[in-house]
Amino acid sequence: MYFLLDSNVVAGYYLPKSLNSKKARKRIELILNFIREDKKDNFLYIPNFCVAEVFSVFMKYTYSAWNRHVKTKGTIDARIYNSLVNQFQSDIHNGKFFYHLELTRYHVLGINLVAPIDHYYQISRKTDKKKRIVPMGTFDHLIISMGINLAHIHGPDNVCIISADDRLTNILDKCKSGISKQTIKKLKLQIAEEVTGKPFGPKLFPHHLNLKTATTTDLNKIFGEWPLPVKKVPKVYRCL
């Protein structure tokens, strides 16, 4: 299976406190430790801009004591920061653990298949106190577009986007649930087909998992079993 990882998943692996969901933190640890131990049957992609986002998360928890998110969870000191940076740099160097996926024109064009859906449907993003109805950022559009491109290369049944973001995975749910021809016409998705060469439809999109909300059945479908059998914890620096 080819996995495309959102930055919140990668950052949450090294710095679990950066994620609010305890369930997601445990699942990320289990999945990535399992793949690190037995990588031959799985491949991990991370978009190049998500690499920058992960480094930014490390900096946020080191230098932004004023930030309301950091105030609640606490900062990390410079020694921990340096160790996290060194570990992550080692894991992305020459595709040692994560393969750095470069942004291309195909990915940029592919947002025509995603952004109209995101901006049309008022899908909420859950927070601790209320639901916020706001569209995704461009980086999230690009992650889905990259997933579409990887599905074209490897086959949609062999690719899975993994995230802990409700909005991103809810948009994928909507895209894969089947959208009426009338709505497709209204959103000018035929233009997207002309631009990308890909007809809009459920089969266009890869699998996806929201590690906050995925059921055991969902996880079994992707990994073939759950929980995953991790024989030993790898020697990886993580701020637990």
C-alpha cells in the first residue's frame, strides 16, 4: 500500500502533544512503528510542503509560549527541538523512511477536481466547542490532488491518504459518495476534466483514513488486520 501522509500525522508521530486526539496519537505511533519495522509491503509519501509544515510545528512548540495552543500543552526546550529536527531530517534524507513527494503541475491542475466541492458544500470542521464551517486551505486541496495523481499511477485501491483532519477527510467522503450530474454541471467540473484529463467520479479518488474517527473495520480494510503487530519499538527519537 502507498500512503500519503498529512503533516498533522507526521508531526503527531514525533511530537504527540501537537495533536488533541489521544486515539489518533496512539494509531499514528502504531502505524508508523509497524511500517518502520516492516517497510517492504508499504511506502510512505509526504508532500514537500508538509515537510516544511512539520518543521514549523517543532518551531511553534519551541518558541511560541504566547500561542494559546502551546500555552495549554507547554513548550519544548531547545535540546528536544534539536533532537526532533535531527530525527526527522534523518527519516526524510534520501527517502530513508518518508519519501519526499515534489509538487508538480499535475498536482496544481488537480485542485480543479477538489476545490469546487470544498467551496460549494458547507461541511463543518469540528472543534472542541463548536463546529466551524470554513473551506480548507490550498495545501489541503493539494494533498487530495496528490492522492488523485498517486491513485492514477499506482491504482486507487493501492493508495491511501492518512490524516487527522476532519475537513480534509469529510471532503473526500463527499467526493467518493457520488455527486449528482446536475451538481457536477453546476460546479463546472467538466472544465476540470478538460484541464486534467480525468473525469470526475468516485473512482478517481484513493482510499482515506481519518485516524481520529476511523473504525476498526476501516483500519482492517486498509491494513488487513488491526491492531498491527509491532514486535519491538524502534529506536526513534520522539518527544513523548
